[in-house]
Amino acid sequence: MAITGAQANWRARLIPARRSSRDWPRRYGSWLIVSDVAVVVATLAVYRLVAIPPGPTRMAWSSEGPFLSYTFGLIITAALWLAALALFETRERHIVGSGPNEYRRVANASFALFALLVSICFFFQIDAARTLFLVALPIGTLVLIFSRWAWRQWLRTQQRGRKYVYRTVVMAEPGKAAHVIESIDRSPGTGFDVVGVVTSRQGDAIGRVPILGGFSDAVRAIDLVDADTLIIAGADELDPRTMRRIGWEVADRDVDLVVAPALTDVAGPRIHATPAAGLPFIHVEFPRLEGFRRFAKRAFDLVASFLLIAILSPIMIATAIAVRVDSRGPIFYRQVRIGRGGREFGMIKFRSMNADADDQLASLLDLQGTSDQPLFKVTDDPRITRVGRFLRKHSIDELPQLFNVLTGDMSLVGPRPQREGEVALYDDAAHRRLLVKPGMSGLWQVSGRSALSWDDAVRLDLYYVENWSFVQDIQILFRTFRAVLAPGESAH
């Protein structure tokens, strides 16, 4: 199937008149270098002004050694810090802008610097100020991570306008190509902008993306739309020799070759490539929340929930008064939910509906035709009170669940607990939500809240269950605080 004249007409429509050139990852990386230098220099300069007495202060040596001023020592520290960020490839083009690896490498580089400085001070018997290690370096690391996050938000904004993206051609059978395109479109911020498909099917397009030809036209299709990335998602017609030939040709054009295995919703840390017999075998680990990991998660839940209860107690007292004044009925609402392993527990919330709200649920679900769906949500729910609407928008009604976390029925992060009637409608995939403790917040709550469909909610919850990590929990909590402070239209 060759590229036709009609398909060639897509070229003018697909390539914007003004778009970022192919070297945007290099330019973005250079901006990160400037940002890192500014953060490191500013951190150590402020530390020098605040923590070290003015004047030519000398680092103490236990033996006779050359005069070493703190200013010179901090300059050396800054140089080593920037060198560590480079050696740990914190600005590598394939990790910046997405995923936790960028943050992890920044933290690892800073920790390596900490270890190096401690070793130098020990072997050369240099008595450096403890605050350099206990204050300056940790704060600097946090500021570095925050600066990378800020740059990432800017990059996301640009990519939503199709700037600073990888112009991508997908090469796959029609069904697999449609899955790749749908997954990329569903997750803005991947950096991929699919502008064409080469596949075995005749036709004009797959979804919104034009078909540019058959498998033999892959290289010409790349040239046609000026793509810089080729995603190969698999097809029976693509034998190893063809794949190798395509790899050589795209390499000659300085085009990135990406192979998408038939694995869905698998996080990067679970995937390990092992070359053997000339084949890139992919190992997929299945994380288990057991042993030390479960202990660490439970310890974090205990400490964090206790602190949050202490900090938020004035807000909870004020909320209790507002609920009592606004409408008749109890202050708290307790409902039986299904937790880990199918165990029942009583989930506590501030009452945000009329006292007889449960009696009206079945009729309201029947009225909107969703009584057979596992997500018992009523659109424009008339049962919500005036105060309750505000509480639900800002998730204040959920605060009493901190006591559920404290008692061990829930976790701060996890799939939302559902009612017995909802769980009864689960299919086999949805039942995997019950493998972990339910949470006050979860991945689907910070990814769209009530605006998401049941299928999307299950997909995100299963992604959390299959790819649990402590770093992911921290990211979800951070996004939760941001969603509570600035709730969008989907919050209700």
C-alpha cells in the first residue's frame, strides 16, 4: 500500500507554520542547566550569608593544613554538586519532563554529593559546619526538585499547544495503533504528538490520525510529515530483518525509534531489559505491598494522620458547628464500605446531605438510568445541603476519615472504598482494587474526580495497585493538596 497523492496533501495540514525545531530537548536541557546553576549558587550563597560569620572565616583543620576559607569551600561544593547532577544524567532527554526518574536522579546526585563531602571531611580531617550537611544540602535538593517541577509545568503548557513535542508516526496493526493513539491522547504531557500511522489497513485515518501508507512506506511517511519519532507497536508482518532495516534507516535520519510492547498500565520501574542471544528480553516485576513496604506505608499513615488531625482540628470543629447549624441531622455520617480483602468497615464523613439521603438514592439512580453501574453518583444531586456543597467541593467532608486511617481501616492513598452494592457489580479486573487498603485520596481522584467514567476510574485504580511505590504515594498526596486548594469544575 503506497502513499497516495491524497495522503500527501496531509503534509501541509500536519506541519504547523511555526513549530519548535527538532532540537528542543537539547535547548530544554540547556535551560535546566542554567536553572540548576542558579539554584545551587543561590542556596550556597544564602547559606554563606546566613550561617557563616562575615569575613575570611576558615574551615577548621585538626592538623596543619593550607588556609581554606568557607567561601572557597562552598565554591568547590557548588562545582561538585553541578558535576554530580551531570554525572547522574539528571537532564537526559528521555527522562526530563515526565515520570519520577528525573526527581529520583536529582535526589541521588545530591545524596552522592553528601556522601562525598562527608568522606572528604573525614579523611582530610576538615571540621566543616554541620549545618552545611543538615540544612543547606537538603534544602537545596528540595529547591532543585521544585525547580524541575516548575519547568515541567511550563513544558506541559507548551505541549498542550503542540509545542516542544515529539512528532510521532505509529507503525502497527490497526487495533494496536488505535490503542497507542488513544493512550497518548488520554494522557496529555507524554510529549508525543501522533501525526501519522502506517498500518496494514486501507483507509484515510485511525481516529483523528491519518493513515500515511503501509508498513513498507514507514520511512517515506516519516519524511512526509517531518516526524522525529517512530513508535513500533507490533505487527505479524514485521519480521526481525524488516525491523532491523527500519532501525538503520530511521537512525540515518536522526529519528528516535520507540518499541511499545503489548503491556498496558505498567510503570517504568517494573520493567527491566535483559539482552540475551541478541534479543532484548523484557522482565516485568509485580510489586507486592508486603513486609517492610507494608510496615513503612502503615508507619507513614500513622504519623501523617496523627499530625493532620492535630493541625486540622480547628477546621473540623468549625465544620461540625456549620453542619449542625445548616440542617437537621447528625454531624457525622457513617456508612459501611468494603475495604481490603472485602472486609467491611464504617467510613466516617461530615454529613453533607439531608438526613434521609440514603432512602432517596435508589430512586435517583433509577431516574438517571445508572443503577446498574458500580459508581453510585447522582448528577446535580438534590440531596446535598448548602454547607455540604462547599464541603464536598473542597473535600472537607472527608477529613474525619483521618480517624479511619489512624485505626487502620484506610490509608492516606489508595483506591476509594465503595459500598457493598457497588462491589457486587465488580468484574474480575475491578476486584483487584481490593488487594490494597482503600484510601482517602487516590490516583483517579487527582486525575479528574467526578468527571471520570467508571472505566477510567478502574483503570487508574488498577494502575495504582499494580505499580505501587512510596514515591507515587507522595506525588498523589501533593496533587491532592493542590486539588483541594484549587478545585476544578469536576469537584462536587
